[in-house]
Amino acid sequence: MINWIKGAKIQNSKILSEGYKLEENSIVSVLNAESIIKVIESFIEYYETQRFFFFFEVPCTIDEEKKLKSSDGNLHKNIYYLDNIGADDILKMLELFGEILINDGVSAFGFGNHEAEIGKYKYNMVTVFSDEVSRLKEIFKRNGIPENSKLLTPWDIINRKNPGECSVFKDSNGKNIYDIVNALKQFGLYKAETRED
């Protein structure tokens, strides 16, 4: 069973378990809530001498959606980036905003460099993209995450009869993902595009 982040749940998810599997140029994983930050920090430490970019995919607000007036009714998200940041700055960012980033159910975020990228997506999924995924298995092994070539993901079990639920997470101070966007803009966070979700 998976220990869900606070902003996500699936009605019946007993069949899911923590683990990762190798795919072409990626490692796909389903992690317990408490493992997500550990795996991301291990990725940053693995590449600690490199410079990183931060990406943040945040759903458009109701006001933004009204302006977009999508004819097919699809919702949209804003894609933000913060470039050229060091490992120490990322670890500070995770210390400040990690609770919200990890527990939010509607956004995605991650870090990358010229060799690899890691991202946390909906329903406790964390994916690593790289041309050398076999080398990066170490990040998962180090955190006690088992390899499972037959790993089921949330998307394998979500359907009309077994729905998934995602929500915006607020911390004890009432802060959420939109507050992170505003806070990071002063450090150079910029919106790269708006696209359909």
C-alpha cells in the first residue's frame, strides 16, 4: 500500500506498492510520501557539483482560465522555470517549500541539469529522465526503494469506478503553490508558457 501525499488519494489503491522500474531513458517510480523528498535530495547530492534548473507546473487560476476561454473546456497550466541554481540553493528551497511542493496534488515540479532530470508528478509519481538510467538506480537503492519490472502506477488503476482525487495543499500558515510562485519570482522564476493540462 502507498502512503499518499496530503493532496492526493485513490479510492482503492491497495494493489499499489512502493517501487521503481526502468524504461527507455527513464526511471518511473511510485513512492510513499516520506520517500519523495529523500529521493529528490539524493538526486541533487548525486549531481552536487552541477548547476540546475527548477521547473514548476501550476494549474491556471479561475481568473486565468476565464481569460483563456478554451472552446473545448480543457484546463490549463503555467510552466515556470528558475535557471542556474546550485545544489545548496535547491536544498534550502526544499527546506522552505518542500512540505507544500511534496504534498500538493495538482502541481508538478522538479530539477534538472545537462545530464538528467527528476520530477514529482501527480499521485506520488517521481520520474527520472536520463540517457544513463542504469547508473541512476543508485538514487533509489540508497533510499531502500525496490526495483520492480512489473510496477503498477496509479494510472494503471484509476478509472470511472476507481477515481483518483487531487487537491491544492495548504500548509499550517495557509500557504500554497501560488505563494511559492510569488515568493520565487523575486529570485528569477519566470513563466515560460501556458499549455493544456
